[in-house]
Amino acid sequence: MTAADSNDDIGGADHLNAPFLVLGDGTRVTRGPKPLGTGGQGSVWGLKERPDLVAKIYDRPPDDAQLRRIAAMLRADPLAGEELAPGQPPMLVWPVDVVEAGGRPVGYAMPLLDPAEHTSLSGLLQKRVRLRRFDGRAHWKFLLAAASNLAYMTAELHQQRFVVGDLSSSNAVVDPNGFVTFLDCDSFAFTDALTGESFGSDVFTDDYAGPERFSGEPPTRHSDDFALAVLVYQLLSAGNHPFDGAPLHGADEATRKDNIQAGTSFLVHPARVRTPLQLLPPEVLPPRVVELARRAFGPGVRDPRRRPSSAAWLEALDEARSAVVQCGVVPEHHHGGHLTSCPWCARTTGGYSDPFVEGPRSSAPGRAAGATGAASRTA
């Protein structure tokens, strides 16, 4: 038997060149010609014989702790009881099978999300990506629905005692209907119901991490709540980060990480921060949303227990969804019902870029909304 016919005696990092992989049920599968993505621990590959799955293959064979985590994740099934709408993708890209090479586990299989149908939240926060990927459907009402779905999933995971750990704009995707799916679920923190073993998470993204994470503290639902608050504010402001800007005193420049650690947010301390001219005024957002954001980025920066919970965010966002108004001039413009006029028209009239329309805004009479883009939860 030649090397091309066998995976025997594969060790070290040689599994990366294995001619085939084996799923837990014994099915042999081969990888696509190149990885679909790479990360800090490994790479994700398409599987020719199972187009519904992809495989995450670790750069190095997983150690005992990683193998126990994979086994615990295969036993667990968070959000499995959620009723999905027709055509709704899974809420989590969760492991469904172990992947072996040479008789040794080297990774796991998980559901495939069609890249043509999914956009990262980081892309949704960028105007050019919104317009290209959603063809005008990713208006403010759509962003509000995505934020609500994000809060719902986070609240449900917390209810089931799972912590996302690395909640960020790069670890979640959204489909054309505004449904959200979490990626990189092997960084979740949870306790195995069978063995009682706890699995933590050391990874986080600077722009979405509360100060306690930089100090080495483990992730909790309160750290998720901080990241969720940042994401919600970014979505509803079409991309503004609540810790943008430079302090008026001290360093001439500051990163978002610097501002988070210093507790310097223009939402809480506007007199302390020099903000970009194009920054959206907080008053454009629904009042209750702004109130929760100021709690999260004010007293909640130093005291995680004072941050609004994901459930509180969900309630506020669903309240805002019930009061959305469509502009009578530009049908792609939607805004909160607390405003008496369209803020996006006002901004474009003032010389700012329209976050939802390419080029000059239309002056045609309003028409009925053709693309709602707002996802409805079914749970």
C-alpha cells in the first residue's frame, strides 16, 4: 500500500498532508484544494464528499484538554431547542463530528454556511459592503433586527450557562434576512454536564473586551454583555464604535483598546473626547438604547455587574423595532419613532455621506417598502 492509500503512522503536523480524513462514523472524506479560512489554531476546509460540512483541522494534533473539549461539545447542543424559521441557517456553527487522520483526532466537522449568503458583522458595519452585499436592503430597520437577533441568541446562551467569550464583529455572520450565526464556537466557555469539567476561553478581541479581560480575568456573561453593547451600538449607528475618538488631554492619539481601559467613551464623557466629525449623534438612537449604552460604558466599565444584561438589551431592541418609521422621501431610510424627521436625510443635506444609499439621495416621493430585511425570531 502506498502513502497515497494510507493515513497510517501520521504524527506531529503530518496530518496536514494526509490524503484523506475520516469522520466519526468511518466515512472517508477529502479536503478541497485550499482552506476556506485560517485562524490562530488551525484552518477550515471544505469536504468534497460532504458538501454540507466543513472541517476545522488544528495546526498541531489536539492535546488531551482539546480532545475533552471537543467531546464535551459533541455531547452538548446549545440552542438545539430553538424553532428556526423556514430557510433560517443554524444559530451556531457547532461541532457535529470528530475528524481523524491516521487513527488520531485532528479536528472536528461542523455545518457549512454558504459564503455567498452570509456576511460578517464587520462587513455589515461598512457602507460599501452593505450596499454591495445587500443591494439596499440593509437599512436601519435591518440593522436593528440583526441587533435584536444577536441579543436574543446571547441571552439564550446565557440562560443555558454558555459564555461566548470572544463575541465580536468577526465571529458572527448575518444572512440576507438578518438572521445571525455565531462562528468559532470552540472558544465558548461552559461546563460539561456529564463530567462537570469546566472549559474556559483565553481569546478575546480588543475592540470588544471589557477592561477585566485585559487583566487576565476569565470570560463571564458580563464580559459578553460588554461586547454585545458595543456591537449593538455599532449596528444602530451604522458603524460608529462607542470608544472612538482621542482624549482631549494626554496622548494625541488613542486606540479603542486604550479608551476602553481608561473608561473614555464620548457617550458618557463627551467633554473628554475629540471625536471624528462624521460621528453620528447619540440622539439618533432610541432613548432607551442610549440609556443602556451609557450604563454599559459608564459605571459598567469598571463594575461588570452594572452592565445591562443581554436580556435587557433584547427588551429595548424589540421595543425599538415596534416603533420604526420609514422616511417619506427616501424609502431606504428608516429611523426610530422617537424622531420627528429623518436623521439620514438631515445628515446628507448637511454634507455627510448617506450610510444607506449610494450617491446623492433621491428626492422622489416615498414608496412602499419593498425589502424589509428585518428578521423575525420564531422562538
